[in-house]
Amino acid sequence: MAELASWNPRQLSKTEIAIVEAFRTLAIERRYGAIRVIDILDHAGVGKSTSYEHFQGKDDVLLTALRPILLALATAASGRAARSYVRPVIEHLWEKRSFVRLILDSSAASILQRRLTDAIAMHGGRQIDAKGAPLFAVGIAAAQLAMLRCWSAGHVAMTVDAMTDQLIACSRLKNDGSPL
């Protein structure tokens, strides 16, 4: 999987864009577990050896496709996020809630939680070391994803604005209550 350096903003190559777009198309049609790397590559018109120059596997493609969403959630967790930045992302998640449910109920959920945890820790100025991510980052990531899972499944009735506010409020889960 791509290392934390992948959180640095950069332009995707044409090949990466083709692979990510093929993944997004297939993810709408199938559950995550049923998507094979070969299906993504066939849909993108990319050879296997070329794909491994850009991605190490399906999970890496998923994380790249969801990078803007994870970044918005990590920014919300900082407690310094502009609501105007986070809200459109949450609105998009609501519009794509059937896909959100599929991903959050799949084996990919734990991968997303680890990546979100790392991003939250980085936003908090903490390094991920051999001991792992700080507990506050783990808790905030788990809380945000649990809220999104319940909301997208219809277990809670909440507007996009209210969900945005709740996701930003997760920043208060940091142990000393200060912004990250």
C-alpha cells in the first residue's frame, strides 16, 4: 500500500486516473469483495505490469479514490476545518450512500480506518511510530466512520449540515480537548 507520503497533494498520472475511474465504475456495479484487480485493469485498458508501477493492489486504488474524502474527514477532526470545505464532501457521501454502505460494511473498512487514523494523527502533528497511532486519532477515526456507517444505513435521521457538524465535533475526542 502507498505510504503516508501519498497524503501529499500531487497530480495523478493519466494511467492512475484511468485505473481509479475504472475502480469507481466497478464499485458502483459490484460489492468491494467481488472486484478483482484484473477487472479494474481490463476496464481501464491498462496492463498488469504497468498498473504495479502505480498501485500495489485493489486496496491502494480504493485509498487513492477516497483520498479527498479521507483528507476532509481528517481536516474535520483537527477542529480547525472550514465547514464550507467539509460540507460538500459530506453531501457527496449522502448522495452516494449506497456505495458508502458497501465500503463501510466490507473488508475495506479496516483499511480505511487505519488510513484515516494516520491522517488524523498527521493533522495533529504526531508521528506514527512503532507504537502505532495515538489513541485520540484511533478514537476519532472510529467515531467518524461509525457515524457515517449509521447515517448512510438510515439508522439515524440527520441532515447533511448536522452530520457535518457532528464530524467536526469529533475533534473534541482528543484527550486534552484542544484542537489537534
